[in-house]
Amino acid sequence: MLVKVRLNLTVVFSATIGYLLAAGTEAGIGLLLLLGLGGFLVTSAANAINQILEKDFDKQMKRTANRPLAAGRMSITEAALIAGLCGVAGIAILAYFFNEQAALLGALSLFSYAFIYTPLKRISPIAILVGAIPGALPPVIGWVACTNAITYEAYLLFGIQFLWQFPHFWAIGWLGADEYAKAGFRLMPTPTTKNKAMAAQVIMYTVFLIVVSLLPTAIGMLGWASAIAAIGLGAMFLYYGYNLFRQCDDKAALKLMFASIIYLPLLQIVMVLDRFW
């Protein structure tokens, strides 16, 4: 629970996607496993530090009250030791088995999530914009681990995952708005949170996401299968965003959340298959 294993696996998945898109059929299983391990450890450190800093606030929310630090099952010293070991080991793996750029991006992701995004959550909604940066770095780290270069393809992978996070997180935020407000987190884009203005922003970012997800095909990075998936999955995502705009209720937000969870991994899987074909 301290390192959020299930959330961690989504980060590892995205990093692996980035590596596979760069390597194509030359990807080796050994390096993929090492990349996954390095990414898992770096993200574990970030999640552990997040819980150290938010221990007292986690106690105030039902969904986080059972976390090991908030519930008193683990001391801050123990959590800090785990975070330190994971962070150092993860960055070392990226540096030794891959390259310094990948390790630097891993360290940047860890630092920005733990020490900028986490405290900013109680200050301003801009925290979502800031937090989307480390959230979008995993596929870039995977690409750079393979190529040792940050190219325009890496920027496109970053852009897709960056834009996806806004409707995804706001759907979650809609469902947990009351608890977030109780704990003092300012994570919603509008002062009154659950309204059409917020849902309109979900639609806007989803439209931007569809446009950016078509660019890999437009520049010849990927084929038409990726474009078809981007349009089809994007239309599904946009529909549920519009449904939230119409309904403005928790049921619609829950459907949007599930749509967001389905959208990104399916699109990334199609992109990899398209790359291999």
C-alpha cells in the first residue's frame, strides 16, 4: 500500500510501451524487465514520499485512511528508508543498464511528483498541471532508455499521456470532491467543482487529446491502425465527457473514469502492434 503497486504497474506499462515503440522488433525481454524494475522502484519512492508528506491529511479521507502511515502501521522512519532505497536503486538501474538521460528523467519525475506536486495540491489547482508532467514521463523514459535521445516522437508520447491525465483525474476528482475539500486539497479546475464549466474543460482536453493522438500517424511514426484507434477510442472518451456535461452527476463521472482507464492502455497497445507490423 505504501508504494501503490497497482498504480505503479500502470507506470511500468507506459514506460514499456515507450521502449517497445522505440526498439520495435529488436526489443529484448531482459532489458524490458530491467526497465520495468527501475521504473517500479522510482515510482515506489515517489509514492512513499507522497504518503510521508500527506500522512495527516490521509487520515481525514475515507479512501486513504487505511494507508500504512495514516493508520499507524508503519513509522515515518521506515517509510523514508524504503523510499530512499527504492529511489536510489531505481535511478541506478536506469543509469547503469540504459543511459544517464533515462536516469535523469527518472530522478526528475520522482522529485517533481514528491516535492513539487504533492505540497502544491493544498495551494492551487495548478497542481494538476504540474503533476501531469511526471505523470507523462514514463513513456518518454522508455523511449530514451532505448534511444538515448529525446526526439519529437518522445514529445508526442509525452503529449498524449499529458493530456489524457486531465479528464482522467477530474473524473476521479468529481467522485471524491467532498473528501478532497475536507482534507484541504485544491485539485478541481473550478471553485464550485461539480458543474458544467468543469465538464466543459474535460471535453476541451479530450478534443486536444484526440488531435495529438493522430500526430504519430501524420508524421509517419505509426500507421493507419493507430489513427483508427485514436479516432475510435477518442470518440468513446469524448462521448463520456459530453455525457458528464449533460448529466453533471457522479454516475456520469464514474463512467468517464472507466472510459479513461480503458482509453490509454488500449491506444498504447494498438500503437505498439502497429509499430511491429
